[in-house]
Amino acid sequence: MALNGVGLIAAIIIGGIAGWLAEQFMKSNMGLIMNIVLGIVGALVLNFILALFGFAFGGWIAYLIIGFIGACILIAIARAIKR
């Protein structure tokens, strides 16, 4: 199984890093599991949205950047809904 050109184990590791970076950037307080989930889901959602507009990215660095941006967006959405 490949996620954006990376394997499942790499996606979990990179997703965790992306989620943690987003947590630090957004000054949010979440646990390790939530960081991994946010990083992976953020990357998948943002990749899907970018694919709709004709953009396709692959590789570890792209997955990390897209995961970070996607996780930040998900944190912002969660904060908006929570208020």
C-alpha cells in the first residue's frame, strides 16, 4: 500500500512528524496518536484537494509538507467548530 509515493510505515512516521510540527506551529496540545492521525489525514485530504486542481506531488518531503499544511487546516477547522 502506498500513500503519496511512500509506504504505510513511512506514512505513519512522516504523518507523526507532520502532525507534531502542526501541533507546535498551531500551539495545540494533542497526543502522539492524534499527531499521527492529523498528519496522515491532513496529507490525504490536502492531496485529494490538490489532485482535483491538477496538482500531483510524490515523495517524502512532499508528504511531510502537505501533511503539515493539512494538519494545520484540520486543527483550525476543529477550533472553529469547537467555538
